[in-house]
Amino acid sequence: QWPSSTRAEIMAVLTCLIVCPSNSSINIFTDSQCMIDTFTSLSNYKLTPKRKQKINNIILWQAIQQIIAELNLQVQFTKVKAHSGVEYNDI
């Protein structure tokens, strides 16, 4: 498959969630509005299975949803500005 910065970010989120303790509240800070929008759209009850399959990287997103459900996690994404002089965000 084609390399993708979004896919790399999805994998980073998935990797972080795997090691979270059960029943935790998780706040993920990202500069990717695409990540936030896709995560939000997946919880839309009007999203049909056919439309869900058209979402890019759906297998990874479904893995994230499964981890969240199995570990009973409360996950929230927070948008941060990219390249804003914040050392760890710029890295």
C-alpha cells in the first residue's frame, strides 16, 4: 500500500491505546484534524456499514474501536496547532 502520514498517526494511536490500563480516560493531542474528524465520524450512528467500508484505513480504525471497547476506554482527541514552537509537537 501507499505510504501515508495519516496511516502512521493511526498506528501511533493504536499502539498507545493497546498499553493503556482498562477503564482509563485518554486524551490524545494531535495536529491532525483528519484524525479527529474520522474518529468522530465513526461514532455517528447514521454511518452505514457500506459507507464505513469506504473510510480510508478502516481496518486500523476498527482495531482502535475494538481496543477502546475491550479496555473500556474513554478517548478524546484534542487539536493542537502544528509547528507552533512547542518543542514536543514540533518533533
